[in-house]
Amino acid sequence: MKKEITIVGAGLVGSLLSIYLAKRGHKVSIYERRNDMRKEQMSAGRSINLALSDRGLLALEKVGLADDIKEICIPMHGRYIHNADGTHAYQPYGKEGQYINSVSRATLNMKLMDLAEKHGIEIHFNQKCTAIDWKKNEIIFEDPNLQLQTLNFDLLFGSDGAFSAARLQQQLHHQKFDYNQYYIDCGYKELTIPPTPDGNFALEVNALHIWPRKDYMMIALPNLDKTFTCTLFFPFEGDLSFSKLDTKEKAAAFFEATFPDAVPLMPDYVNEFFHNPTSSLVTVKCFPWVRDDRFALIGDAAHAIVPFFGQGMNCGFEDCRILDELMETNGDDWATILQQYQTLRKPDADAIADLAVNNFTEMRERTADPKFLLQKKIEAELHKKYPELWIPAYSQVTFSPHIRYSEALLRGQKQEAIMQSIMQLPDIENKWESEEVERMILEQLD
Ligand SMILES: Cc1cc2nc3c(=O)[nH]c(=O)nc-3n(C[C@H](O)[C@H](O)[C@H](O)COP(=O)(O)OP(=O)(O)OC[C@H]3O[C@@H](n4cnc5c(N)ncnc54)[C@H](O)[C@@H]3O)c2cc1C
């Protein structure tokens, strides 16, 4: 039997989910807190561009949207490292032909909303979920004039992001709801690199740029309008922190000393630094995500993660694909679909949350370290020679959408332990290509 399905939140995941559900014949309505962003001017300093990788693309492909979305993406084939001493290094992300895609979150969201509407989905804007009555299967939305409307639901999805109201309602009315929220001590701020005076990209376009500086870092991703969005990940407090850079002079002195090659490309960075918001980064783990056959959390509402593996959206899109596979197998048995969805996805969401926190250390501390670069080179060679046996952790997460995140975490930990022992070998810099080293690595794999 086809359902009337209500979705809270028309973000990236809610919009894609609605298309999956409509394709299965359900009647879907989305209720979104904000105004229609397609009719609004975007607020400064919140442009956020995202890395869309193979998991997200696979989920888009399954509903025939990958080609539409690729049109608004810029391929990034590797990391372009800007060292503190002014030197540069380039690390390909994977094998030749493998890349991740820079896409503007807002442009992607608007495109997904357009596509959802094309599939007959109604999106109701300015409707903020404020309460859910689980006994009556009712949900209450409030509009900007504080007018309330109460709706009945058959099946409800909470895709209302990291600070989900639907999740709060699940928590408030559940006897055993586990909830864990963890803020890292760094926040982030966006800055802009405009096009050059002759209208070109100011940096290599097909790369994700990183300025790793140990306790903090700046990254830059390209946009279709030939700008780069830079994001500074920086401590909130401490000797070098947002709180200490409290005058234009201090901010300028810090940037000139720390990012000397970026400063000439960012004519307005001091103003942006003081006008653009400083935002926090949170990991949320919770359980259970579902309620009988009538409710599920999905996307960031179920599992908010920090952005250092570029997987939050990819993971949310994968939730939609897995849910769809379960619909295929279980027909209209929603109690089973939702139970299996939670059983499958919870360990994977926990795994990518941990991988993402760990990758912050890797990006800001290790990408500038020559020994780390050598390790990555050895792993890339191993992958080339033994493509099934050795897949670098980054490639498992980013380019192997059929490897579960939980499996990638375990395999990655095992490989890292092996590599740590190999990197301790005397004279590894000169003998890393030897048969002896290869044998030692392979022996340590089962
Ligand atoms: C700096 C940064 C960089 C990132 N980089 C990447 C990356 O490179 N790759 C990647 O895959 N992911 C990345 N992410 C994560 C990605 O942005 C999120 O995982 C993704 O947006 C989650 O989508 P969502 O639809 O679950 O939530 P959201 O996109 O947050 O959408 C939630 C929607 O629900 C609405 N809403 C909220 N509350 C209510 C309510 N009470 N009632 C009704 N509607 C409501 C909101 O207005 C919003 O439209 C990054 C995140 C950040 C912050």
C-alpha cells in the first residue's frame, strides 16, 4: 500500500529522499523551516562548498540525477599542499581518473529542490517543526507569524539537520534514547579568493588546496564562478585563536606570516574575517533512529559529523540509497524496512564519524610531513599492484562506495598499524621500493 509520507527539512538529504520515495509511488510532502532559498539572496560567509564523492554520486545515479548534478561540479583530482616555507606539493587522491567534486551546497540544494518538485513533491516553506505527538501521530509546524498547524502522518522522516527538532522529539518521548554530542575545539570561518583581474581562477582549479599548519589549517575549494571558497579551521581559544585575533592589525599580521602565498589572492580577507560568522563543528551520535513503522531520522539529524573526510552529505545520500534497497526487498513492510535501515546504518555512521575526527589530525598535521607523503606513496604503489588486497583508507571511503564505512574503518586501522611499523624501518626513504619491504607488508596482512 502506498503511503502519505511527511519529511521534515528540505536540505540536501530530505530533498533527495523525497525523490527516492516518490519514485516508489508514495505521496510525499516536505516541510522546511526556512524560506525558499531559490528566491532569496544568500547570506555572506555561508557559501560552503562540499566535496561530493563516489558514494554520493552512486546515490544520485540510482535515481537518475548524477548527470544533472555533475553539471554543477568541478572535479578535484588531488590535494595541493601549500607549505609554511612557501613550497608546494601535490598528492593525487587516488588512481588516475579518480576525483572528488567541488559543489556549492546552496546550488546543489536548490537543484535537488527543483528536481523534487519535478517529481511531484510539494515543499512547504516557512514551516518549522516544533512538536510531535507520538500517541496521535501528529506533527506541529509553526510559521513565521507563530501560527501553528497540526498534521497527521502515516510515516515521518526527520531530515532536519545536525540540530534536528525531530530528533529532540524522539529523545524527549523515548525511555532509552542514547545521545552524545561532541564539539571540537576548532571553529571555521569562510573567506574568498576572487577570480584574477583577467577573469581566471587564481589557483590550480582541479585541486583541493590545503594550508596545513599543525594546530589549524585553511582549505580552498573551487566554485563555478571562478572564485575559491577558503575555510579556515582554527581554535576558538588559546594563544593562536579566533578570540586572540581581535583587531584588524592582529588578523593581518597573522595571515601575512602564516599564509603568505594566499594573502595576495584575498583582497578583502580582513573585512571578511570580521564580518563572516565563526561557526562550530559538532559530532552527534544517537540511538534509536526509528520508531516502529512510522518514523526515522536520516542524514545529519541521525549522524552529524565533522567535515574532514568530506562525507557528511555523502553519508546522508547513502542512507537514502540503502533505505531504497530495503524498500525493494521488503515491499510495504515498513517496520522491517526501518529496523533494518537502523541496524545497517548506525555502525557505518559511527565509523565515518570517527574517521572524520581522525582525518582532521591527518589534514592539518601530517599532510606537510615528508614521511607521511612517503607513506602515502608506498600505499598508492601497493594499491596499484594489489588493487583488491590493499586499498588506502581514503580510497575505501571516497572511491569504493560498496565498502561499508565500518569495514573501511577496521581495514584502515589495520593498514595504518602495518605502515607505522614499516615507516620505522631504517633507511625506509631509500628502500621503500624493495622486495623486502613489500614482503614485510604483505606478510602482516592475513
Ligand atoms: C564547513 C562544512 C563543510 C562540509 N563539507 C562537506 C563535504 O565536503 N562533503 C560532504 O559530504 N559533506 C560536507 N559537509 C556536511 C554536509 O553539509 C551535511 O552533511 C549535509 O548538509 C547534511 O544534509 P541534511 O539534509 O541531513 O541536513 P541539512 O543540509 O542541514 O538540512 C537540514 C534542513 O532542515 C531544515 N530544518 C532544520 N530544522 C527544522 C525544523 N525544526 N523544521 C523544519 N525544517 C527544519 C533546515 O533549514 C535545512 O534546510 C560539510 C559541512 C560543513 C559545516
